[in-house]
Amino acid sequence: MAWQLQDAKNQFSKVVQKAQQEGPQVVTLRGEPAVVVISARDYEEMRSNRPTLVDDLLAGPNWDDELVEAVTDRAKLPSRDVSF
């Protein structure tokens, strides 16, 4: 259901109740969708199915043999003179 902002403000408890019972409630501003009110349960469900940044980084592309060799064979010394 869509709520105009003023109605949503005046009946916020009803908006929350409907979000819990019926699902997401859209609040409009000047006739355009502005926000969606969802239940805490729906929010947690959405978040739990999303990978974290760490998951994304660890799931990166596999290194081919040539790249692995280049990384392991690189010089172990600093690439420039850092003495002062």
C-alpha cells in the first residue's frame, strides 16, 4: 500500500502494523515513492542473504598459473634503496 507522507506521519503506528502484517509499505513524497517501511523480520531476512565485503573479496577470480608464478618469483628485497 502507498501512503502519502502526511498520512504516514499521522498514522505511523498503523503503517508499522501493516508492514508487519501485510508487507512493505511505500511512503510517497509529492506523489513519488520516497521510502519503504518494512518489518524488522523482513529486513533481517534481506540482510542475511547478502554476502559481506569479505565474502566478495574472498570469492574473487582465481589466479592463473602465470600470475601465481610472477608473484612467488618476485624479488624479496625492496624495489628501491631506502637508506638515508
